[in-house]
Amino acid sequence: MAVEAESHLKENPFRLAQAQLRKVADTIGLDDDIVAVLGECKKAVEVAIPTTMDDGSVNVFTGWRVTHNVARGPSKGGIRYHPAATLDEVKALAMWMTWKCALMNLPFGGAKGAVVCDPRELSLGELERMTRRFTSEIVNEIGPEKDIPAPDVGTTPAVMAWIFDTFSMNQGHSVLSVVTGKPLAVGGSLGREEATGRGVLFCLQEALGRQGAALEGKRIAVQGFGNVGGAFAELASGLGATIVAISDVSGGIYDASGVDIAAARAHGRAGGTLVDFGGERITNEELLALDCDVLAPCALEQVLTRENADRVRAKLVVEGANGPTTPEADEILQGNGVLVLPDVLANAGGVVVSYFEWVQGLQELFWKEEEVNRRLKEIVSGAFAETWARHEHDGMPLRLAAYGLAVERVAEASLIRGLYP
Ligand code: GLU
């Protein structure tokens, strides 16, 4: 059954990602042949996922697993459940995973997957059957030394547990490192759940530190109150920032004296959306244009566009989401003196701790939470310092600096390995 959903994508995301690569390549003087290789995805698998629904009918979902590049190691990236997912969106997200892993210096390439569905409209049983069938359809694509999925928009640790179990049942033994973001009871890592939000926080602290400013007292608006935005808001408010607004698909709420983040998260965990949380209501569009110090888009791609970028009043944008700013919006923000902490840097905390989970699973040796968080900070802050140094030295925006570093690393690995045959 085809699912028709209103799309968040105003432009083709893969074309944007390719144009972004071209711009980076021109800046760093990359050979055309290597740009041609890096501009395409190595492999894209489309599957039909017949699923028995609770009423006995069969619904055939569409799913993809896309590998962009494996020059630096097995491919890594999440699986998204979203009604408006498209193949070109998954390709763009896979490419960004390659850059993100390279910028963090992880021994991974990039991948992404998606199933076109609205997980909120599926029962737990339907979600499990669909996930298990999807895993079966891509069972030859994934594996600890090959391609390792993880959570993304619309997927949870429970979904990762079904992927782990289905793959393991097919192998005849538990394969812990086939997927990350698992629940703790089945080989998950301490600190993984809030790792992306924690990485966003570290980047913001690093940037504020470079400006001689502190997090305390900063007024932050957070668009998207899921795993990333929720954890980030909670951590930041715990350190004295004021979260003046949050939003989800149902809209947003505003409180100049600070939204009660712990209460809002508890409300979300109990299944509520912000529409029935209370407080002064605002739209997602209004949130983006709020008078605040920091804007954190933590939901989907293409929320900051040429239509609204001029209205952003925050002086710092930290991209908890992948691809929230279109290239045109990027230029407008830059022209207005807004500092943008790019996605591949700002939201890399998740995949960094996924890497730790993969390592722990392979070694069957698990770390303390302090060790996870300490190593996370080391990697994210190290990547921030490298990116900042290039930004200052070459006078280029942070996005170009971050993507430049990443693309150079992937290009170097590709050139050293050479083309087969
Ligand atoms: N989906 C997350 C991202 O976009 C995490 C990927 C992972 O942990 O592999 O970075």
C-alpha cells in the first residue's frame, strides 16, 4: 500500500548533498575522478516488506538500505521510519554519514536505511513484524564487519533489539555488533541513548568557549523534541541554560523563563505530544524566528530555507538534525553573521557512541558510563578543534571546514586503496 505523506523535503536532498560535495571539492582542489566516485552511493537496495497487520490484512511497506562509501571501514548509519522517506533522502543521509564518521576519525564508511511508514500508527506487534521482515530482506547486506545499522528518526532501542534478534536467529548465535543503539540488556552501551544530545551540547560549549561566552544563561530554542532535542535540552538546562522554546510535530511551546524540560520529557515518554502539554503555544515556524541566543534544529532536513533563514534571530545555530539548513539558507545565515555548527560535527555524538557499542560488542567487554562520556568528549572536542582551526586559518565557514576535513580523509583512503580491478 502506498503511503502518501506531506513531505518535509522542498528540494531533492541527494542533489543538494552532491552540490555540497562539489563545492567542498572545489575549495580543497579535489580531483574530478575522485569527486565522481564520492558523489554516488556504492549500493542501494530496495525491498518490499509484506507485513501482516493486526486486522489480518497484509500491508507491503517499501524499505531501503543504502551504502555510500566503505573506503575507511564498514558502513555505519541509522534506519529511519518516516511516512515521507524517499530513496534520494536515504542516499543523502548515507553520504553525510560517510563525512560524519570520517570527521570523527571512526573506522567506518557511511550508510542509511529507511522504511516508508508512520510508526505512530502501527501497533507494537505490527512494528515488530515489519522490522523483522525488513531485517530478513537486508540480512545479506548488514553484519558487524559489513554494514551496521542504528536508530534514526522514528526508530528506537526496541526496534534495534528486533534487528539484533532477527539477524542472530538467522546466524544461529548472538551477533552483538550487527546493530547499535540496542537496549542495555542485550548489549547496548551506557550513554548511547543521550549520546547525540550530549555531543550537541559539547559542540555548543566548545563554540561558546571560543567566543569567550558561557552556556549559563543562554536562551535556547530547540526544534524537535525527540531523542536528540530532548536529551540536548535536558542536559543544557541542567547546566544553567534557559530553554525558551521546544517543539515537535504537533507544534511548539514558549516560555521566556524556561520550559520545564524534565516535565515535558516525562509527558513525551508517557505518549503525549506537546499539543496537550500546556504553556504558550507557538508554531514550528515561529520557533525558528524567536528572539534567543541559540537555535537548535533537532528534527528533520530542510527546516531553514531561503524563505525563512533571514528571520533567524539567534546568533548561533547548532544542527542536531541532519541537513536542517539548505545551502541557500546557509549563505543567508552566513551573510547575517550567524555561526552555524554543522550537522556532521554537531550531531556526531550518536555515531561516536555507536562505535563504542560496536567495539564493546566485539570484545564482549563493557565500559562504565564515565568512560563512554569521557571518550565521547575527547573525540567530539578533538574534531571541533580541528574544524575550528581550519575555519580560523582558512577563513571558511565551519561547514566547509568540517566537510573539507572529512572529504579529504575519505579521498585519501580511496586513493591509497585504489580502484578494483
Ligand atoms: N542516526 C544517527 C546519525 O544520523 C546515528 C547513526 C549511528 O549511530 O550509526 O548520526
